[in-house]
Amino acid sequence: MAKKILFPLFAIFLAFRSYEIIETFWVFESSGLEFSIKVLLSVLLNLFITGIFAFMGFAYKTNRLLPEDYYRVKNPKLILKLSKLLKLAYFKKFLLIVFWGKRKNRKTYFDGTISGLENFDFQTRQSEFGHLASLIFIQIVVLLMLIKGHYTMVVLTTTINFIANFYPVLLQRNHRIRISRIRNILNKKSTK
């Protein structure tokens, strides 16, 4: 119950901090900010906005804000080709090294059981929603940067956003392709 109160408060704090960053680049001219400050602001903006949706997702079932049909992978071949083109496998390895390499962390996502498969599906939806919402919201902020002529921050923020939010969306789609295959195999076995 505490997380339903605390996590939204963290999200509100991060929203306020995001507003402060947006206000900073709105007030200052691009030439008035050093490159290191532009990098820092781009990183923090991505981190804070993604954090807003992450904390809300930790407290509530935010994936329900999108219709069920959104989460169905309609063209798995396209997703797999795009994943290969964008070298998603390297991103997965990075995540395993940095965070998911610990068995305990992986088990919170999927414990290897049939009931765990349902949890895994839910987790992919939660994660995808949070990253998709962050991706869209950050790109809206990027439009504001563009209006103010902060071209360096546009490139930096978009690049970070692509890596931190688009890649995870693509990864969750890949997970659901695998989940669908496993369900099909289980259904075939149960009908025999």
C-alpha cells in the first residue's frame, strides 16, 4: 500500500524536476549553455521523464491505459527484422551485464513456470507502456527544444531517448513474440 502513495510522490517530484529542466532551456539561449551542461540536461531530462512513468508503473497497472489490441504483435517478422537491423542483441547483452545478470532480478520478471509466463507477459506490457509513454513525451519536449534553437540538445536528447526508450519497447515486443510461441506450444500439448 505504501508504494501506491510513495511512488506517485516520486513521480510528481520527477515531473517537477523535468519542468525545471524544460524551463532552463526555454529561458537560456543555446549559445548560453556549455556543451557539458547540454549533455547533463539531456541525460537528466530522459532520466526524470522515464522515471515518472516507471514509478507510476511500479505502483499501478498503467499498461491498461492502452487497449489490449495494442499489445498484440501483429507482424512478428517485421519486429524481428527491425531488431536484427538495430542490433537489439547487443542491447540485451548490455542489460544482462548491468542489471538482469543476477538470477534474483531475472526471477522477478520470469520464474520459469507456466504461471510465471502470465507475470512475464504482464511485466512486458508494463515496461513497454512506461517506455512508450516516455519516448513520446520526451520527443514532444524535443519539439520545444527545436523551437528554441537548442539543436545540440535535440540531437543528444533524441539519441538518449532512442536508446533508453525505443530499444526497451522493441525488446518487450520481442519478448511477447516468444511468449506467444510458448503459449502455442503449450496449447498444442494440452489438446493432445
